[in-house]
Amino acid sequence: MTDYDPHARVVAPVIVSTRAATGEREDKSAPVIAEFAGTIGFVTRPPVIIPDGEGVLAALSELIVQVEPAVIITSGGTGLTPDDLTPEYTKPMLDKEIPGVMEAIRAHGRKLTPLAAISRGVAGVKDSTVIVNLPGSPKAVREGMEVLVELLPHLCDQVADIRDAHWG
């Protein structure tokens, strides 16, 4: 996050991983999020790293109130193990869901692995923040970010009610 532009849109990564939160494993997803966000002129704040489970709601709520980022991207907790609860804590807080975003991410991932269909992540808007749940592996985050870099500028413009000429 060098040469911080105070007008740049901010991406806040939330890494949902018990092993990363306890120091058992190094997080490798946040750097992938930052790499892709930088290619579209967004700045990435340091990640919030939390264990799987109910802490997701508190982390998302705190970021929305205290930081007001343009985008929160979660990584982890979208699978089927008992403590994979990121979508369950994200979905109820959304003002609007954006199912097409997750459809596009899963479709892109399915070109590379059938396992992409297993991700239960959701996407939507809370207040003025776009929230997207990505799986926990750095590979899946990279694949998700390949899709998101094409969508996030326009999504953020819509949320901010910035209309350009092609909107009609």
C-alpha cells in the first residue's frame, strides 16, 4: 500500500481461516487480492485475519462502520465443513444481493476445476460497500479476482450512483 491515494477506492480483505488466525499457516490470499486490486487502481488495506465461524459478522460490521471500504473481499469459510459459515454471516447483513457476480466467478472457476461449483459464497451490498465471499485457497482467490477486476469499478460506480454516458 505504497503511494496511497486518498481518493482511491479501498479494498478490505477479510481472511477467514482458523489456521491463519492462530499462526499455524501463513495467509497467501490477501496478497493475491492486493495484486489484482492494484491493477484497477484500488488500494488494499492490511487484512483482517479471523478464525472460521461466527467472527465473520463482527469483522464485516466493524469494517463497514469504521473503515467504510468500497469493497470487502472475504477469503475462506465458503465450503461445506461445519465451521464454514462465511455466507451464513454475510447474507443476512446485505441490503442487496448480487447473485450474478458469484455465478460469473463459479463459471470461470469451473473452466479450471469442477470443485469451483462447491463454493457457497455470496455477493452483495451493505450500505456503500460491495462484499464478495471467495473460497480460501490462493488459487481460487486468483480465479475469483480475475473476474472481479472486470466488475468492481462498475459495481462501485453503481453503488456510489456515479452514472456515465453509456447508462442511457
